[in-house]
Amino acid sequence: MELSVFSDDFFMREALKEAQKAFDADEVPVGAIIVCNNKIIARAHNMTERLNDVTAHAEMQAITSAANFLNGKYLNECTLYVTLEPCVMCAGAIAWAQFGKLIFGATDTKRGFNLLKENKLLHPKTVVKSGVLKEECAQLMKTFFQKKR
């Protein structure tokens, strides 16, 4: 099966490359990329240990980078690809940035934003798609935490 250059799978594989960088740096392996007009404008991974900053999640790093690239705080023409369901903090930032789309891989059953009842954290126009390459995304997390035990 050939991948379209601009498929969700293609872009999630790019996010997985970022997650692998986090894994290799002994960070929780979450990766994110931001795409605008089929071009990757930001890449990031978790850096909470390196920066000693609990807010240095992949999504937060990518949002800052994309806003700098576009010279604007609203990312309504952009799609955020992230390997793990965003937490409540990141969902809030995604809402404030007014993303056009959020696409994530694995669900986060402990800290994901979807755990909230009647979840209204995201901007009402943000389209959400979950489960893209979820097995690959989840496996990287499982391997990381098995190593920690």
C-alpha cells in the first residue's frame, strides 16, 4: 500500500519520529508536528526533563514554534498531529490557538482531555480525529514505561 504524501498516516509517522527523539532522550515519548497547507511548519517532542519545565509538552513546544513561524497566534488553518491524546493543559492551548484540526494517535486513559464529562475544552470549530497509527503510538509509550520499571 502506497502512502499519499499528504495522508494522516504520513504526518503521524513524522510525529512518531519526534516521539522517538523524546524516547532516546529519556523523555516521555510524545511527538507533535503542525501542518499548514500540506507543509510541516513545526516539529516538537516532550522536553519536560531537559528543560525542567512541566509545561514543556510536545504540543506546547510545537504551538510556540508554529506561531513564531506564522508570526501569529491563531492556527485555524493548521492541523496538529500528536502521538498521544493531549492533556487538559494542552487542550486549552489548542483551543486558544483555534486549530482547524487535531489528529492524535493513542488515547490517554489517565490524563487525556476526553476524560472530562461534556468536554468543551477545544475550540468549537476544531475537527478532531483519533486513532491514527494508534498501535505504533501506544507501543512506544508501553516500551518506554516498561524500561522504567
